[in-house]
Amino acid sequence: MKRIRMASSVFLVALVGCTDVIDLDPVDDTPPVEARVRPKPISGGTLMVTSDGLAVAADPDRDRVYVVEIEGRVVRHTIALEPADEPGRVVAGSKGLAHVVLRGFGGVAAIDLASGRVVARHRLCSDPRGLAFESETSMLHVACADGTLLQLAEDSGEVLGRTTLEPDLRDVVVVRGEAEGMSRYDDLMAFEFPNVEHTYRQRDTILYALGVGAGWDWRDPAELRFVYERDLATLPSMAVTLAYPGFWYRDLDPGLDFTRVVHASERIEIHRPLPAAATVSARPEIVAIHDRGEGRGSLIVSRRDILEAGSSEPVATVQQTAFCRGDGGLGGPMVPAPAPHPLPQRAPDHVAEVPVSPQAALIYRLSGDYNPLHVDPDFAAAAGFEHPILHGLSTYGHVCRQLVKARSADAFMRMMDCRFTAPVFPGDTLTTRIWFDGPVASFQAQVGARTVIDNGIAEFA
């Protein structure tokens, strides 16, 4: 955090918006496709409640502000602003006023709540974001996207102070004590995910197994047990689909350039055998950020403990590392990522060569990842591929099958971790090389001479 001592006590929260381009895949290490025409950034309206029971809501899509009596549920005023004003943050001022940021106008407006009239408009900067009111001094604080923090008199709108901070300020809040600036690192580490609940049945377990190639040799009992409901077994790698938060880098708006996010690695820890059918839940969290510096991106590690309904002990823990190529220099500590697991320098103890079904991506997508990159030839061509590619986590499951099979049918896998290095195509032949050292298995997967999974490690009980 940066401390900024000012005449007034202001807490600065610096967030960053996303660049709007088309996302291709939340999990595969594939290049993004940038939109030919960038859409306008989306801004959300805000809601403010006054001490006398009024709710004031900004509607940026309709360029309106609503004043509502909460107790009576009556709309007192519908205030039409100028076209393209794009109202955003709303705060309560003095003397019955409310102040609202107008991002499209480039300033703020003062609204008299009693009459519903706009009584003043002040143009300030090209892209104002945050707004706060300091009652002790009757001063407004405005955070601008270019990193400028403005202080202005409420009554006249005169700019009384100007502070230059990091670009892409999002908000400003008044608190007691010294002023502090929150970096993007701080904001990401404090990011809150919603709880995700997921009910799955035996059919879903079988469908997942089919999507990672199980049952390709129906005569093999080690394959059949993952796809036959009699004594159905669950592949450990199915944990990656349970209580999955989706492509949160985009959908939950954490302030990352989601268009440049690629899947770097995946780790599962299995605490007890996964049930073939259950209701589970998880609340993910960001647990580490390995910042490579401005212009070099960062590795962001998220983790979720998967709880079965009625239990406080996790059945599995899933950790995903994303390489956020557009988000380096986040303002936090420069902590290097752990070194990848080194593979043994000897011939592998086991080599498994299995075909990837031409239908593998079509089946795996039914486990929840419907990205068109894996099914639509035109979309894949636009991304630079000759035809749709396999989901990275389907490749992960294909390799998990081979690890379990090579160890023994009854072996309990406690952990699996690896890096994704290249895509796999449906119809490819996947070769998994495995080294055993006691309960530890090291592994690498290739398609021909192309390494697609590297630095893999698994542990068995």
C-alpha cells in the first residue's frame, strides 16, 4: 500500500478496467483473438442510501438518476440527464444534495434531492471514475482514470487541489487517519468470489470420463470402471469440474485483461475418493500472485476447497495458475514463482500411447466448457488453428487416466500437478512418459515431438 498524506484524510483505491476484446478460452494455452472493433467499455451504475431513507441510483445505460423513498417504495424523481452523460458513482453531499460522476460528460453533477433538479455540472477530466464527499471540509474528491485525484469545493466546483497517482484510478473513499493507496496487487488479493454450488450425478461422472478418453478399450476392466454405473469409480481429475467458478477473469470483473489470460498450470489435491454423485460447493480465493514486472505479465494463483454437502472437510482442493500476460507491474511484492518440478534424467519407467478420439472435445464440452474454440471450425480458424483444439483440462484428464492405470487400478491419487505447454487436437495420439520414485510419479505428455504437458508430478497413497 502507498501512504499519501494530504490535507484531508482520503483512502484511495486504485483498480483497473479490462480491455474489451474477444476471449477465446479460459483454460487452454492458446493465443487470444483481438476484436477488429473494440466495443465501448462497460460501466456500472451505483446505489447510495441517504440518512433520511432515500435511495439514489445511477443508470448509465439510460442516462438517468432515480430517487426512491425506501419505506414507501415510491419513485420520487426520475432525473433525465444529458445524452451520453453515463452517470456512475453517487455520493451524498450537504444541504440535501447528491453528487454523481458523469463519465461521458467528463465531470460531476450536483442534484437537489428535494426537487429532483440538476443544480450544477462541472467538467473535470476525460474519464472520472470515483467520487467521495468529505463532510468536515465540504469537499469533493474525484478519482480520474489517468491517475489524477482532484479536490474541489462542493458549492462552487472550484478545483482546490490536484494529486497525481498511478494511472487507472477507479475509486476514492474518505476515512479517518492517513490516506492510503491500494495497489492492484492488494485489490486482487482481497478479491471476493461468490460461493459456487454444484450437484452432479452418475451420468455426469460417466460423461466426464468419456470426455477424457475412458472406455476407448471396452475390454479393459481398468477403463470400464469409469464408464459403467456398476461399481462406478470417479477419476481424480474430475475435481477440476466440481464447483467450477467459470471464466472468472472476465465474468467476475476482477480488473484483469482477460483477453490475454492463458492457463499455465493445474493442481488437484484429493483428500478422499470423489463420490460418483454428490452436491458440492466451493468459494474460490486468490492465494498468490507472482508478478514478473511491467509489460511481462503475472502468474495469478486461485484455489478452491470443494466441500460435500453436510461436511466441513474438503473432499478435494483445486488450484489453478493463470498467466495474465497483460497484467504485470501490479504494485505488490515481486515474489518469483516456485520452480517447476524437475523430471528425472533417466529413461521413463512407463510409456503409454493412446489415441485422442476425434469426438473428445465434443464430449468434454458437455462437462461445462462450451467455448466455440473446441467445436466451431470457423472460430478455430479465426484463432489461427486449422481445426478446433482439445480442452486443456481434457488433456489433463487423459494423462490422469494413464497415471492411475500405470500405478494400479486400486491406487489412490492424492495429488496431481503439471504445466500446460501446447494444445492438443482431437484425433492426435498422446504419449505419456512416467517415472516412478516410491509414491511419487513424474510425468510428461507429448504429441509427436511437441510437448503438451510438462514438469508433471503426482503422489499416490
